[in-house]
Amino acid sequence: MIDIAIPGAKHLKLQHLALDYNGTLAFDGVLIDGVRERLNTLARSLDVHVLTADTFGGVQAEMEGVACTVHILPREHQDEGKLTYVQRLGADACIGIGNGRNDWLMLKAAALGIVVMQGEGVAVETLLAADVIAPDILAALDLLTNPLRLIATLRT
């Protein structure tokens, strides 16, 4: 669990990390360098869940050696599928990270929503649903291993 008290805002008791795969953890289906190590570090404190339609068909191989659960969603209604998954985990104890239009409901429902701006860009709905914008996935994951950075961003 990650326990973060944000002055003037909410107290977060986070148990789950739900992440989009392509465009967030991977680019063109290939895991971004540095993600594997960071996810394994975070897996000591959080249950890590990767949610994907597996567009490129290689998520299982790419996530080999990462302490996580990979959940492959149907290609239709992915936004609702990700939302339902986060709600089952307990949205109030969940961090959501994504970039695409199919991530906005997940980020909005999660106790902490982080949007990443990488090579695929960011859907406007997802940007507006997030609590924090990170320049890339490595910076987003580093926010969770260094919660004082989150406090500095979210305090009032």
C-alpha cells in the first residue's frame, strides 16, 4: 500500500495500479525501456494490473518477468471495460494511468488518475479526467515511488 496525505486535499490509501498498455507502457507494442524495473519496484507496494486489447498481440511476452496481472479486454467498449475493472478493484484504492480515449473513465474513477503524454499523444477527454499530467510513463511511475512529488503537485 502507498499512503499519501495531501495537505488541503485527499488522503490516499492506494493498493492497486491499473495501467493501459499500448501508448502508456509500450510504444507500437514494445515495452518502453525502464518500465519493467519500475513496475517490479512498485509491485512491492501495489498490485499491478495491465489492461489492454493487445492490439499488437505481444503483451504476454513483453510483460514476462513483470510482477503484474495482465487482463486482455474485448476490442469494443474498452473504456467501460477498464472502468468496470477498476471499480471491481475498488476505485478509491486505485491509481489509473493511461493516455487514450479508452482510458478516461478509468482515470476519472480512480482515486488518482495520471495521464502520460508520449508518442501517441493524449485524448482530450483523458487529459481532463486526470489529476496529474506526466511527460512520460517513467516520470509517472517515479511519482509513485517518490510520493513527495505528488504531494507538491496536488496540495492546495
